[in-house]
Amino acid sequence: MIFWLSIASCALAAFPALLFLRNLALYRPPPLPPRRRSPGSISVLIPARDEEVHIAQAVRSVLQDDAPDLEIIVLDDASTDRTVEIVREIASIDPRVRVESAPPLPAGWCGKQHACHVLARLARHPLLVFVDADVRLKPRALKRLAAFMDESGAALASGIPQQKTGTFSERLLIPLIHFVMLGFLPLARMRATREPACSAGCGQLFVARRAAYEACGGHAAIAGSLLDGSKLPRVFRAEGFATDLFDATDVAVCRMYFTDADVWRGLGRFAHEGLGSARLIGPATLLLIGGQVLPPILLAMCLVGSDSRAFAPALIGTLMAFLPRLIASRRFIQPLSGALLHPVGVVALLAIQWGAFFRSRRREAAIWKGRAYQPAHAL
């Protein structure tokens, strides 16, 4: 029994490990264009609701770019802190910056999707860069993003910024974003087709061609969703537009959460639309437990005297489970401690997904930025 279980778990571990290795060669940083090359006209759009801690650094990080035709629009979404004052102070010094106020949130809309929708309508330029307020762009980021859009021919592109982590839960869970995306999404197929199922993105950083954004409906097409990272690329692909992914590790940096509790609440708020959905929760649990948690358990059982035939497949499965995380810790500047605790992180991730699944079945509201949202399927 243990022998055949080891064989099965080894196979489940090998699939994401081998796909991860294949995807690493395809998941490349945006190119470095010649310094004199102009990136064209760009609108950087930042939705902000009570972001006084982040907003100044976010805006100033964009201003360090020397793009000649640049506008930065911060949309204040009913903030109760100093967000507006901070942006106005910066705007008084640099005319490329302006702050606008969001209209009242319509029924059925998620606050962020509405804010991004409004920002796109306020923008003047053909290239739209949507950036969360906790993201910091690195030098020459806009030129590189524009160059990637030209090179790829995509109508929408996204990348995962370097993820800063501090607390135990951050180190344990946040790096799994790369593992899940690169371990289960075939990038070669994504680029060869327009299938909505073969799409992914990171809501922290999106680059869109304005004409395509308007043609497919943009954020208005996912008005009630909390999960723009995966949903927005599907909207573009459903209308026949190409989407793409780039490695944003040396393009932007982000720290999403600052406490263990925030990590669990933050990841859980939209899990019912992702791995925690009714369609994916079962297969995701099987793949992750079988391929990422079970191999080291079986290896330990072999070491204490269980079926000796199971040792080789259990060892290979364990190595396959840890390999992507160890590579990612170096490639994406992730904490080694999280990689070494990979099975624990997977169990924690699944706990968040199952918690969100049961909350959505009970139609409990998700709380985000002080607003309550019913699960998308219940709207």
C-alpha cells in the first residue's frame, strides 16, 4: 500500500515541478530598452482607499521614471485618513500627478474594480498601468513595461512583483503565489492560444492597451469580483485578445500585509473565487496534499521501517516537492525558511481555501477595506 501511494505521490509532485522548470525559461523579465527610447504616453492608475501609509512612496516611485509623457492619477475611494492630502502635496510640486475622487460605489460592484474602471475613463493615454497603492515601481519600470507590450503583442500583461515578507505567515504563504502559478499554468499554451482557461495575472500590477480594455469592458466586466488577478485576463481572452505574463521581480516590489492576521484575512477574502471555489477545491486539495505534503510523510515512514520499496519514489517525490520552492527562493528573492517549510505552507493555504469555501456556502460576506461583499456566486 505504501509503495503504490509513494508512486502516486511522486507522480503528483513531478507534474508541477517539471512544469515549473519549463515555465522558468518562459517567465522572463521585461526587456531593458535603450535609454533614449521613449516608452510613449502612459497613464499610471492607482486606486487608493485609506492608503496614507503607502501612497507617498507609491507615487514617488513612479515619478522617478523619466517617461516624457506620463500622467499619474490617484483615485481616492472615500478615504478617511490623509491619503488625499498626501497626494495633493505631491501634485502641487509635480504636475504629472493628480488626485480624483471616486463616485459613490454602485450596487453589485467591488470597490477596487469600480475604482479601476473610473480611473481608466479618466486616463488620457493609450497605455494603462494599473498599480496597487502598496506597490513600488523600480527605476525604468515604465520603459520596460512598454517594451514588453511591444515585444509580446499582448493587449494585457501582468507580473508578480518582488514580494517583501516579514511575519511568519507572510514567509510561509506569500511565496506560494509563484509556485501555484508557475507549477500549474502552462505558459507555452497560454501564449499559443486565446483560451480563457489558460490565463493568469497578478492584481498588483497590470498593463493594458486602452483600445482593447475598452473593447472588452475591462474591470466593468468583473464588477462584482474580488479577484481581478485571474478574472481580468479571462475577460480579454474571451474577446480574442492576447494576454501575457512577465517576471516583475526587478520591476516592482510589494508588501501586501504586515501582521499574521492580515495575511490570513487577506488571502481568505477572495479564495472562494480561486482555489477555494466549488469547482477547484477538490482537485486542488488532491494535487497539493498528494504531491506536496504526502511525499515527505511517506519518506519519514520509510526511514522508520515501512516498506523499503517505497523509499526511492518517496525520496524522489520529496525532492520534486521542494525543488520549485528552493529555486524560487533564489530566483524571486523569497525567504529560504518558507521554502524549507513548504508542506506546512501548503496545508495552511488549503486551510484558508476550505475556510473561504465554507464561508461562501453559508453566504457570509467578505470584508475588504471596510466594505462587505457577498460571494460573487450569490450576487
